[in-house]
Amino acid sequence: MSTKPSYLILGGLGFIGRNLFLHLLQNANKIRIVDKQLPLTVYLTKQHMNALQNIQTVQADLNRQEGIIKAFEGIEQNKEEKWIVINCAAETKYGLSPEVQQMCITLQDLI
């Protein structure tokens, strides 16, 4: 068992998440990032793209219950491995309907 922690970064392809995984990469056993976007669609730098070769990426919409389940799949199986969960996921679009905003708030509370 590694003494280094493993990290699950929710919203890992956003501005904060992508710079966070670069920072954590040297001192992590594993990194898994979860984002609703695909890496090829978010204009990552070469440095970020190279780092992603050593990182597990999961595409999931954390505004949906199934996305939350997908994000955590497999982590609970290994009780000896220590995971640190960092939530960088956020909905930043202006003008969302009140119903959509409420859905995002409610499901984020489940994480």
C-alpha cells in the first residue's frame, strides 16, 4: 500500500481543477478526475494533456444522481486506500432557470 493519498477531483477539467491536478500529480498515488466535459473539448495546454496520461478521467454530469454514482464507482472497494475528495465542480453559466439552479444545489449536497 502506498503512503501517498489518492485524489478524486470533481470538476477536474475546470480552471481550478486542471491546475490542482498538475500540482498534486507528484505527490499522489492515484488521481481520478470527474467532469461533464471531455478533455479534448476544454482547450487544455500541452502540459495538462501530458499529465492526463497518468490520470484516470471519468465523464459524468454531477448534476445527476447517476453521475455521482459513476464518479465514486470502484473507490469504496479498497478500504485500505486513502482517498481525498476535492469538489471543484460548479455551474457557472449565467441565466439558468430557477429549477435548474435548485437541481444543481440539491445534488451537490449529496457529494
